[in-house]
Amino acid sequence: AQYQALKNIGSLLLEMGGDFSFMGNQYKLDVDGDEFFIDLLLYHRRLKCLVAIELKTTVFIPEYAGKMQFYLSVLDEKVKQEEENPSIGIIICKTKRRTIVEYALKNIGSPMGVAEYSLCRTLPNSLIGLLPSSSEIIERLSYLAEH
């Protein structure tokens, strides 16, 4: 089940800030003949990158991180254009009692130059003001769910 917010993509984009463009919901990725679907794919104009959003109605489990890292790798390999920056992932886990937001960001400073994605609950200083904070996402989704 997806959030009420997806029923009105326009409102969600306005709540997320004016830099996002809608690319698709249930965005299909084809990998070796298998189909995978990203809940919501956006493009951030100022960051010049794809933003994959996964919406979960359970508590966070490690498999969500692995799935998001897989999606981001496929997006970077098959969808991202050469001049664009690495994709960013946002995992939103919502239960009746709380909402958790995890960001999947590419760590280009990892050993031996291997670029990998890592999860964090707070934005690095370089992204503050460009992406909504976890508390802003929770607040905006709550507002949309009420209206």
C-alpha cells in the first residue's frame, strides 16, 4: 500500500519544494529480463540528479537499504545521463506510531575509489537546503495525509 500523498503527485511535489520534477510512480527498471519498480522517481533540477523514493508501511528493515542501493546502481547505469550527478535514494517507513526517513547517498570517498551508497538519517551539510530534511518530509507527508 502506498501513501495517500501519491494520489496527488502535484501536491506532493509542491510540498517537497520547487526543484523536483516528476518522472514516474511505479517506475519500471528492466534488469536482465526481470522487472523492478521504484515507488516514485523524481528529478532534482538544482542537484541535477534522479531521486528514488521508496514508501514502506512497516518499520525499517535492512533489506530496504539493499533494495534501494540496487535501484540506485541501476538508475546510475541505465537511466542517468552522463552529465548528471549520482542518484539519491529516500526510504520513508511509516507505521501507525512513527515515520522514519533514511537517505541513500553515494560515498565517493570510500576505500580504493569504489563508489558505494550508504544510508544516513540526516543530510550532509552540502545538501542542507537543497533536499528536505527528514523532519520536513515527515511533516509534509503528514499534512498531505490530513488533507
